[in-house]
Amino acid sequence: MQTVNHSSRIKTGRANSQQGFTLLELLIASIIFAIMALMAYGGLDNVIRNSQSSKQALKRLQEIQQTVSVLNRDLTQIIRRDIRDEYGNRQDYLTTANNIDNLVEFTRGGRVNPANLLRSSLLRVAYRFEEEKLIRLQWPQLDRAPGMEAKQTVLLEEIEEVKLRFLDQRAEWQEQWPPLNAGVIPAELLAIEIRLQLKDWGEIRRLYSMK
């Protein structure tokens, strides 16, 4: 009569049940892990892209705000002071005709002088639009000596169009200043309107009173 060792059979059964996963189970697990990894990467990529887009939008907003701030500072401090150009000719305190490259050129006050230097508080400033850029020019002195160059600063890019118009004492808008139909009596400038057409932000319009 044979004696059956039940304990050895139980141990053998447990050993067989703990041999591990089958090849099919490992393959399925690998596929699931790969799918989850792709989904996680896609979500991370979207987060990175959104973060970069937000940074670019914020930078663009800051550039626009800074440009508008410079325009406000310049156009609200226009002074009626004519100048002499490098050829000794008189130029009006504000003009759009003395340089075909410039949109407008004018004299303004409020020049910052933190070091209390012996210099005028007035500035000669111009604006230029070329290659989709708004450029600000500033001369070191009002009356220019021969060869004097203006400092140029690019304020804003990606601009489709820049337009200015000028309101005279008859409440009529002029496309240039001084107007061609001013006649004997000099025209009086009441307001300036500037319009910037941006590629991404659309139109920005500002109106400045000269009173």
C-alpha cells in the first residue's frame, strides 16, 4: 500500500501557481504601458506648448503697452518750438513733410535729466514706419549740426499699417501737417490721431489733444 504525501503535492501546486506571468500577459501589459506613456507625453507636450504660447502672448502684450506708453509720453508733451535743420533751414515744431521717410517729426518737452546736466529739457523726435516696424528717432539737440545722427529705436514689430491724421481749428482732419490748404493764416493744430494696425492684435487707435 502506497503512502501519499499530501504536503508535497500541495507545495508542488503552489510552486506551479507562482511561476509568473505568461508571455501573452507580459505583451498586453507592455502595450498598456506604452499607451499610457504616449498619453502622458501628449499631455505634457500640450502643457509645454500652452506655457510657451502664454509667455509669447505676455511678451507681445508688454511690447504693445510699452509702445503705447512711449507714444503717450511723446505726443502729450509737444511744444511749439521750431528748429533749424542741418542745412540751417527752419522746420516747424511739427511736420510731416520735411522727410519722406518719417511719418511725423516734432519738438517735445519733458526730457529727463536725472544728473542735472546743463542741457535743454526739449527733444526733437520723429517716427518712422518701415519693414513692418515702428521706429522712434531722437536727436541729441534741437538745432542740428551737419552730420548729426538720430538715435533709432524699434518700438514694435509685426505692424501692417500706421496712419496719422491731424485736426485743425476748423474741425477738419488733415492727412499731413502743416496742411496744404492752410492759406495765409497758419493752421492751428487741435489734435493728433494715430492708428496702428497689428497683425495679431488688430487695430490700436489713440487720440491726443494739443490743448
